[in-house]
Amino acid sequence: REGVTTLLMTFGIGAVVGNLAGGVLADRFGWRATLTALCIGQMVLMPLFSALPVPDIALLVLAFTWSAVGWAFMSAQQMRLIGIAGPQAPVALALNAASIYVGAALGSAFGAWVIQTYGIQAIGIAAGAAAGLALIHITLSALWPPNPR
């Protein structure tokens, strides 16, 4: 139980840093490069959770980096959706916000299945594979031009 407050604070600082950096990255490099880099970052970071437990400082660095990479995603995703949806951007952004919760629920169910089937050590590897699927989706979806209606 010791260190939980420090871990949560570190995660929160990572979230703020990621949120700020995500906008800068999306503005500077565009949504595709930003989302691609962030997915690759998640693919690298997530399997590290399968190595837990690790020394406290390593856990703090992992939590900060994971949080920053995760929270940096939204600006580029919103930029992408606005470009695709055109005048329907407010609806697309609202659906995206709702989809985050659907994804969290489905991801939790998938994670529970992974833990029950393969054990807790497999969760990071499975999450890294899920990030790989997200990267495939981003790559393929970038091939189709936007068709705002």
C-alpha cells in the first residue's frame, strides 16, 4: 500500500504532460504521424507491465511514460475526426467521447479474460498486441480519403 499516492501523482503528472504534448505533436507533425508514434509507444510500453513487479523507481517511470503516451492521443484523434467528419465534426467528436467508455468496458472484459485464461503476467503482452491492432487500424484508415457528408 505504501507508494500508491506517489504512483497516482506520477500518473497524473504524466497525464498533464501527455495532454499538453499531444496537441503540440499533432500540430507539428499531423495526426497520422502522431497517432502512429503513440501506438508504437504503447506497443513498446504495454508488454513491460508483464515484467511487474519491478523496483519502485522503474514503476514510477513506467507509470509516468504510459500515462503521458496514453493522454497524448486525444488531440491527434480529434484532429483526425474533424478532418474526416467536416461539418458533422461535433457529432463525430461526441461519438468519439462516448466510444472511449465503450472501449474501456470492452478492454476491461478482454483483460479479465486474458488474466483468467493466461494469468496476470500475460496482460501487458495482450495490451501491446491490442495497441498493434490500433496501429493497423490507423494505418489502413489513413489510406482512405475523408468523405465528409
